[in-house]
Amino acid sequence: MSARPDSPPIAITDTEKNAVRIVAHEAHAARLGIFNRQSLSDARALVPDLECHARDRDADHELLGSLAAWCERYTPLVALDGDDSLFMDVTGCTHLFGGEESFIADIETRLAAQGFSVRTCLADTAGAAWAMARHGTGRIIARDQHAQAISALPLAALRLDTNLVTSLGRVGFKTVGCIADLPRAPLAARFGTHLLDRLDQASGRQDEIISPLMPVAELAAEKRFADPIVHEDDIKRGIALLAGNIIALLERRDLGVRTCEVKLFRVDGEVQSLSVHAANPLRDADRIAALFHERLARLHTDLDAGFGFDIMRLNILQADPFNGGQHDLVEHKDAGDSYAALIDRLGARLGTDRVLQFSFADTHIPERRFALVPISGRDGKTDPDQVQLPGPARTPTRPLILLERPEPIDAIAQVPDSPPSRFRWRKVLYEIARSEGPERIACEWWRDGRASLSRDYFSVEDTQGYRFWLFRHGLYERETTRPDWYMHGLFS
Amino acid sequence: MAAIARTRNADAAKSLVQDLCPGPGDSAHETGAAFDIPALDQHLNGGMCSNALHEVRCSLARDFAGAAGFALGLAAQFGKRDANRILWVIDPAASVDSGLPFPDGLSEHGIDPKRMIFVRPITLQDALWSADQAAKCGDLSAVIFQVKGNPKPFDMTATRRLMLRARESGVLVCVLRQSGAEEASAAATRWHVEIMPSEPGPDFEHGPGQARHVHTLERNRHGRTGQWTLTWNPEKRAFEDGISKTQTTHTVRRIHAPADRPDRPAEMGQVVDLERAS
């Protein structure tokens, strides 16, 4: 946070063990005697007009998450750690930035420009980097030097909890170097294996696996711009370029794209991500680019370019073996007009959850019998051939249109099981001329419980000819004394 | 106008001109299929053209199932032959209270529900765009665009564009207008669907029989309008003449009872035109 010398300093407070303490403060507040873990009443006594805000952990976490997303410009392996730190596995990435020195400098400069104060450290192991960033001064620990580098650091640098650090301190162990060369078995017996695990992780005797926030893409293509780009046309041109680059990689592996995303890294730290999905494996740069065009067309108002994007990356998140691809020589058909292309285009623009088809379930309850599911999401998980559908019938037993949920109607009917003689639905009164039924559909007691009611369905026709599918909810006197009536569907 | 800007060659431009001023030379573009109902086919110059835009409308929400049945019937009987998928675009305003097609009902209606695709966009603009994209796709048999009322963005230009797309791709495009009024459009035909009491079947005469509807041809590019009673035969996937031998064929448009009040009072007398005193 940049200092605001003419206004009172800002501090963030949190409640720890029933005491309100300061957990973060502006840099220049230290001159006035404010420090972390100071109680708020002490701080107020020193600086009466201290501006205090309660800590918002969710907002902190969200900010750290967006920072992690931004850090993917350096490496795909970024992991969150605790409330305020990030791990990045940069193996094989630093040479792209001209060496470790300039890599660290680049991170620090860019984050400082965004208004963060950061402490960074690059080391052979995650544990050593954490220790040095928190408790040391070095920014880069040379290869194989990490054990010596952390030996002078306090034991808290090993990511141990405070109780363990205190009990180690009581027997005289203050620094990492004190325990590094001790016999391991007595140490484990007295302080637990966790201590040794942390020591081994820091010294590299034990591998530590960081869990990255995002799945690592199977393939990726990246373009960096010297000048940040802002215009939609430039973005489209960039996507087309990246799509062209990635085709060669796909061909070498004999793959086609199913899901891919474009990440746009804004200079001020925002990351915008657009993803598209193809129903069939795709290996055509123009069609991939066209899908992103639809995606952009849908949200070009929501896509805030700010001061521009300086990195654009195309990630292939899912790729399947590419089959076919032989074109018809005689009849040239434009692939862009095919059914698969249409579904992809609609899905890219509207979202794949808006392009739907039926999936079926083997049940008699009408509203549970089918669902509308995204076309691209099904992938043959439910086999529609298992469910028996009725054949064509001149007098149908099932309505053509089913209401989204049964609507209550006021019906006059004889007890116990006659069809209604008249009813009112959506304020209109209908006199029934013909009816057929009941068709009893019992409840699914294994899902709804034993107390749930049966339905007696009637297909009725009123005097004008309108035909409805109604049901009485509950059997008279056996399940309920006042059965309700519902409208459930309309026949054509 | 986007429709003109997108026509690529002279043929398309010519067809646009013909679309604007329909004439006798128009039918060269059309692939028609007959209803096999002589009176109807005569009105339509031989049958429904499958590569065109048609409109089916109903005036009341409760007529929607009948109109949907007619639109699906048209799609099944006159849709593109070498394709079998039907794409249904739902206008967001229409999806509030109209319900959804029920797979078992579709199957009994003679439509394979596994071959249906539904598009449910959030805005009407997206719905129009989806219908436009779908009408371009030659792998579909028919596109049904369900719309509620007469929304302003779905105007003459939009319908004319759909008509052009249908003609280029050979897909039957059907606008299914729920509770809408008559409106000028570029559609080749516009039908108004009304319900009619069913004819009881031979095996169960107290139950509902086979559905019949009164179809009014309100707009016809070949000029003549008319009214027919049709039934849908799901086994043959074809419309049949629905006039029974026993009942009268006269159909009158009913005045509907008020929805939320008691029925209207009976007429109290006759209004006569009196001569002015002065």
C-alpha cells in the first residue's frame, strides 16, 4: 500500500482469542508505533484517529486467487498457500525471462506496480523458499545452497505451529541449523514426525508436491505483445494466429480439440478467460477461431480491456483422437454449415447449457421421465435406447406439451374416483364433455418416502374440444380426505 | 439492410427481388410437396413448399398445444427429406408458462424425441440469431421458432432473412407464434389454428377421440385463403381431411367467455335506429 502521509494510517484488525488485534497496517504507520499483533486499544492510544477496518477473509482469499490466476503468466503451476502466499513451480520457466535475476525482478516490478508489497524468494525447494521469503533476506538461493541458507533462520521458518516452536525453544533449539544434524530417531520420538517431514521438505530430502490451482493444459500456445492490445479485432487476429500455431502440435499428436480456452492477461493484473467447447474433435484453425468470435460477440461488452492485454494464451484443456477428416471430392460441402458446426457455434455464443436435447430415465413419473441436458455434455453416459418410448397413436395417452410444474386447479368431481365435471384453470372455467381414466401412477416411495401420494391421471376433453391431462393427487380416504387436483399437460 | 449485404451472388439477389414481389416465376425455386387433400393443394399451387418460411399462430395460450402439434406435423411431413433433426428455438418470453414438449407425447405424435434439439437463449436477440444460424444449416430437417406475441425485433426484415436462409439451405422454417396477432411477414403461408371437438373413436366413445383442428390459411403467397378441418395421422406422418360424415362442416369463430368475470349478461332488447327529432 502506498503511503498517504497527510491522512491517518489504515490498519486491518481481526479478533484473536477475544482480543481485537492489528493484523496489517500501512508502512508509514510503523513510525507512529503501530505493529502487527498489537491490540487495537494500544494502537488507538498511540494514534487516536487510526482508520480501522475489520478483516474480510473471503475478500482476501478472492484477491489471492485472482493474483494466482495472474501469476499463470509465469508458470502454469501456481498454488495457494495459507492466507497470504503463493507457490510457483518455475522449473524450466526462468530462461524465458532472461534468467532468474530478471525473472524475480519482473515479478516484483509488476506486482509493485499493481500496489502489492511482496517478498519473493526463489529456491530449490518450496520449503526453503517459504522460509527465506518469510524470515530471511535473500531473494535467490543458488543451486544446492538452500540447506546452508536456511540454517540460521528461526524454527518458525519450517512452517511449524507455534506450540511446537515454543516447546523446541524450551530445550534450546532456536534455529533450523540446531536440529538439522541431530539424530533423527530421538527427535521424532519427542516432537513427532511432522517436524522431520518439514525439515526434509525444506532441505530437499523429501519431495513436496504443490497442488496447482488450475489443471495444466495438454497443449498451449502463447503470444506476448510489446504494446498491450485493446481492440477486439486485434484480439481476434491474435486468436487466429494462436489457433494456427497449435494445429501443427495437434497434427503431430493426431488429436482434435474438444475444449479450449483463451486467457487474456491484462497489464493491471486481471485475467479474462474465454472457453469454448466442440461437440466433435476439431482440427481446423478457422473453426476454432470462429468459435471464439462467437464467444467474443456475446460478451464484448463484458470484456473490459482496461489498459490492454499484454499476454494471450490458448490452452487446449481437452483433446480427443481425431478421426475422419477426409473430404468429399465430388460434392464440396462447406464444413462450416454442418450440424456439428452449428451446435458448436450456438454453444459458443449462448453457452453450452442453452443447447439441449432430451435424456431419458426409466420411471413413470412424467416430470422425472426426461430432462433437457446439454448436447455436448452427454457423451453417451445415458443410453436413450434403454427407455421404451410409445409408438405413434391416433388417440394419444400422453400430452404433447407438459407444463413445467403441475398447476393447481379448482375441480368439482364426485368422490371417490370420478373425473372432474368442471374445473377452473388459469381463471377460465372448463366444462368437461369426455374423459378417460383414471390411470394410476403410484409414487416412488424409495425416493419420496412412504407418505407421498399417488396420482390418478385423467385425459379429459371440454365442450369446446380442448384436451388436458389432469391428475388427482392422493387417493380419496385411503391417502387423504381432500385430494387436490392439478393440471399437468395439454394434448395437441 | 443486412439481408442484402449478405447475398453473395446474383442468384441470391434475384431471389430476394422475387421474394419482395412474388410472381408466377417464383415457384421455380420451390420444392413443394402435396397434402393429398385436393381442395387444399389447389389453394397452395400443388402443396407446401418445404424450403420456405411458414407461420403457425394461435390466439390463446390454451391453443398452444394444437399449434405446436400442427407445426411439428408440418416439420415431419414437409421437412427436408435427407435430414431428420428438428431444432426448436424457444423465445425466453414464451418459455415462462407454455410448458415443454413431452418426449412420450412427441413419440405418440410420430416425432422421434431423440432427434430433437432445443435452444433456450436468454434474450430474444439471441433467439433470433439462433434461428437464423439454424436456418442456414442444411443438416437439419426443420427449424421451429417459438415466439410469444408480436415482439418488435422480430419484424419484416427478420422474417425475410429467415425466408432467404430457408430457400438457400432447403430447411423448412416454421414460426410458432403463441398468443400473437396477425402481422405482416415474409412467410409463404400463415396458418391460424383453433380447436374443434374430437370425433369419438369406435372403441371408446365416452373418451376423447382423435384430435381435429380448424386450420385457417390467413396468408398465402399464391393468393387464396381458406379454412379446413384437418387431423394429423402420426402413423403415416401426414395430415388428413378431418371432416366427418356425420357432423356439419360449418365452423364459426366463437366469442370466448371472459376469463376472470361471470359470463356476459344476456341481451336485453333490440337497439333500433330512431329518426332524429329535429
